[in-house]
Amino acid sequence: MSATINTVIIGTGSYIPENIISGNEFLNSTFFENGSRLEKENSEIIHKFSEITEIVERRYVCPDQLSNQIGAKAAEKAIQNAGIDKETLDYIIFCHNFGDIPLNSNRIDVLPSLASKVKQQLGISNTDCVAYDIIFGCPGWVQGSIQADYYIKSGDAKRVLVIGAETLSRIIDPHDRDSMIFSDGAGAVIYEGVNQTEKKGILAHKTETHALHHGGLLTMGKGSNPEETGGNAYLKMNGRKLYEFAVIQVPQVIKKAIDKAGLTIEDVNIVFVHQANGKMDTAIMKRLFKLYNLDTVPENLVPMTISWLGNSSVATVPTLLDLVLKGQVKGYNVKEGDVAVFASVGAGMHINAFVYRF
Ligand SMILES: CC(C)(COP(=O)(O)OP(=O)(O)OC[C@H]1O[C@@H](n2cnc3c(N)ncnc32)[C@H](O)[C@@H]1OP(=O)(O)O)[C@@H](O)C(=O)NCCC(=O)NCCS
């Protein structure tokens, strides 16, 4: 068998913001729905929220931190972990949706690109290292990885850094109880093209965009507090419809990626799924196994961080990968030859997945 270029992970890093926001932080919030104040006690709302999402706490950045800065921190760790010269990076792809939002500014800053800001902070002088951003909802980091795979397999690029970072705490509506899902974080991964006869790294991928009927499930919208007169300043979702969409569609896209790799679910050792919410992720995995006529999802297949990290959008999957590879998710590790699935879903609505052999 002749050698081909494989896209393999050579380094990972993450940045977990230090401010731990427990449910109690919302005890004094005023929640509204459809123009009226919710009658339930906040303690009851918070308890119910944890029950239906499995989220107990989440992380927010410090007042002076921005997305580009936490992205740079994760990137620095990934470069260190890979043990490479940063000047050898061919691309820096920064995946986010809201750019930098200074505290209380409600203004999105995306100029220059966050990837350019990271390149500047890392002190990379090589002008052949191309830095740009992609906006692709929560599946941004998975899509950035798929782009990296295309660049590397074309032979044009050798090393690509893909960052996923978001500060959702700056864009959520404090009067919407669904906002308790969201958090801040950053993860980064370096891919390298390696000539090998054995098929390793990214084996196959699949992406879909369901815009026509589902583009309105996650959008910018007005605040829930009827007294607020501002425009579409907040991240809003139709949680129930989103849940129904994801549970039906995501398993099918994951299966298409596994099919493209010429494998079956029983070949998969670990699944890095977007930490959207615990209940939804469990339902997605159950449906995925059902597509293979299997009734049970094996234990220790799906590492989860949702209970203590919440949903940090583009950052969940690379952060989860970094924590597993560094032995920080109890009961989970990967060994040479293991097959992983990476999958995500979010605003667009986009769904994507790739299959990877370690
Ligand atoms: C938002 C979401 C948590 C709501 O859960 P749900 O089970 O669909 O909620 P329902 O509307 O059926 O309501 C069920 C109960 O939960 C309550 N509830 C709904 N949303 C709630 C919230 N955010 N916090 C607290 N309680 C909530 C309802 O009041 C209802 O309570 P009751 O049984 O006492 O009447 C859920 O739809 C969801 O997780 N959607 C996907 C969101 C997501 O993953 N977004 C990110 C995508 S990248």
C-alpha cells in the first residue's frame, strides 16, 4: 500500500475560565417568558433547569477578558503540547460566533479577525501563516477541523491550528432562563499532515446545513423583559424545537460520516459530542444506536463535561478532547488505534461530524 497524507492531532490545549457560576448566582434574577414574569420561585426554576439539562455550574470569563485572549491562551498550550515551532503553522483558523464583546458594551468586534489577534499575541512573524475566522454556529470548531483536513490533504498545508472560543456570558439575556445553559471557554487543536501507509487521523466527515426550515431556531433576538426597548441584542433559541430537530437529525449525520469511513458504530471507541445539554446529548446517542438496531449505548463511550462547564458553544468539543487526552475526565482515555467520532450541531442550523483514528 502506498503512503497517503493523514491529518493527525499533534497538540491540544484549553482554557477554562476561573469564575464558577453556580445555580445560586441566578437566585436574584428576574425571568420573563412571553412578556410576563415567571411565577415559579427562582430556586424551583434553577432546580428544574439542572434536572432537564444536567448543568449544575458554568464558567464565565473575568471582566477584562475577551474571546481572542482566551483563544490565544488555549492556542499557546496546544503549541507547547505539540512541541512545535509556532512559526511552522500554515493556518490559524479561529471559530467563534460573536467575536470580542467588551463587558457591558453589547458591541461585537471582529476587526481584525480574532485569528489575526491571536497570531499577533503569539508573536508569529511568518507572513505565510494565514489567519482567519469562521462563523458556523456551535459546530464551528468541527467545521474548522474539516477545513484543516482539506488544506492538509491537498498538500498545501502541513500544520493547521484550529481554535474554538466564545464568551457567551457577554451576549445572553439575563431575563431568559434558557441563558443558564451558556458559558465561556476556549479549546485549540493542532493538526499535522503525516505521510503514512496506515489510514489514521481524520478518516471521513459529513456536514449539512438545514437553513430553509430551521434557520430560525437559534438567532439574535430582543430581551425577554418587556420593559427593555433595545433591538435584537441577545442570543435566543427555540429550545423545544431545537431539541426535537437535533435529536432526529444529528444521529443521521453522524451515521453518514461513519458510513463514509466504511465503519459501523461498534467500531467507535469514543464520541466527542457538542456539550449542548445533557438530556439532549443522551437522546442523540440513543437514537444513533437505534439507527444500527442497537438498544443500549455502551458505558464509557461519551465523555461529558456539561455538568460543570455548561455549553460554551464552539469551545465544548476541543476542550473536551483536551481534557480527555490529558486524563482529566474520569473513566475516559484514548489509545493508539481507537476510533473517535466528533460531532456538533448549532445555529444555521448546521450539523457536522468527523471520524478519527488515533
Ligand atoms: C431549553 C430546554 C432546556 C427546555 O427543556 P424542555 O424539557 O424542552 O422544556 P419544556 O418546554 O418541555 O418544559 C418542561 C419543564 O421545564 C421547564 N423549563 C423549560 N425551560 C426551562 C429552563 N431553561 N429553565 C428551567 N426550567 C425550564 C418548563 O417550565 C416545564 O416545567 P413544568 O414541567 O414544571 O411545567 C430544552 O428544550 C433544550 O435543552 N433545548 C435545546 C437547547 C440547546 O441545546 N441549545 C444549544 C444548542 S447549540
